[in-house]
Amino acid sequence: MPLWFDLLRTPMAAPETRALRHMRLAWQSLCLSVALVVGFFGQVHHALGRGAACLAMALLVAAGLQTWLYLRQKNAADNAFLERTGEAD
């Protein structure tokens, strides 16, 4: 079977619910915030002093936690969708 045909038969992901959309947007915002704090750490450190490191760490922990929660919810939604459509392995 040609690769393109095999890829066509790959099951689709579940439609994104409102809750998953909010989680994804929160995750993207956290990632952008981490990037901005790291990219402009000198300026943030100048403005906040020793609190800049705490801010960076808090954002990293929040982004990691949000990633874990989002991936867990997304996988559960995808698995439930595949079971409903009969495409589960």
C-alpha cells in the first residue's frame, strides 16, 4: 500500500471541545510567557530583582503541569472518539 494511502487511513483526532480549547490556549500562553521571561531575563531581573528567578520557575512549573494535564485530557478525548467511531486498535 502506498504511504499516502496509509496516511489517509490514519484516524483523525477528536473534535476539540471548549474545555480542551481553553486548556490549549492557556498552555500556549504559558509557553509564550516562559519564552518572553527567558528572552528578556535581564530586563525582568532589573525590574523585579531576585523575584525574576521565582517568576521564571513558577512559569516553568505551571507550563509543565499544564502540558501534563492537557495531554492527559486530549489523549482521553481522542481515545473516546476513536472508540465511538470504531477505529480504536
